[in-house]
Amino acid sequence: MNHLYAIAIGSNRPHGRHGRPAGVVAAAIAELDRLFDLFDAAPLVLNPATGGAGRDFANSVAIVESPLSPPAMLAELKALERQFGRRPGKRWGARVLDLDLLAWDGGRWRDRRLTIPHARLEERPFMLLPLAAIAPHWRLRGSLTVRQLAARLGKRRVKP
């Protein structure tokens, strides 16, 4: 049985072969397409760094189809990060590639290493807005859709 997964893609360090972060994100999307069945990818977004990461980020979200379970998918994504040169380091530091599981069509998943939907998705416009661009009707929190969560995010950000 195949599942749909929403995967956040981010980079804020250049790569020797793929160039600037935007090129790294594009290359990661191409690699996700090669490894899995790419369903859709959001347009690239450039974002200011948060949490002390230093450099600005290039971000996108891709939806892929795979028969893997969430833990197996997470393992594949971490292996892909390593292929792109990511090394363990500072939690909020610069990184050549960051891949996060945002959601899957199986609803909620929680174990000691993984929580789906992503625990901070609703606070992070660089994840939520690209996801809303390609999957606005995906339900994440009960009856709330990605579009509704994105609208709430916009209202929170506008407040003085």
C-alpha cells in the first residue's frame, strides 16, 4: 500500500555541485522524484534564518508517494541529507539540506523519534505556506485543513 508524504525541504548553505541553497532545494526535489514517486512540489521560497541559523534559507515542500512506513521514510530522508553532505552539528545551525516529514495520509504518527504531523508545522510559515500552495485541502488537525491553518498563521502574524 502506498502513502502520500509531505516533506519540507530547506537549505541555507551552498553545495559544491548544486550551488546556492535554491539549487540545493531543486536538486533535492529531483532526488525525491528519483527515489519516490513525486506527486507535486511547491514553488521555492526564500526566507530569513530563524533560531540562530545564520544564513537565509531556501525552502519548498514536496509531496511524494511511497510504500514505506513513517520510520522507514524518515530513515531514507536522513540518508539523503547525508548524501548532500549534512553532518551532525548545532541544532539550529546552518545546513546544506534539511528534510522534515510534515504529514502523511495515515493521519497521526508518534514514536520516540518521530511525530506526524510535524509538531511545529503550524508555527512555521516556511513549511505551512508552501504546503498550502500544493495541498490546501489536506486535513492535519482534526477537521482543520492546511489552508485554514495557514489563514490562522496569517492572523497571528498580523497582530501588533
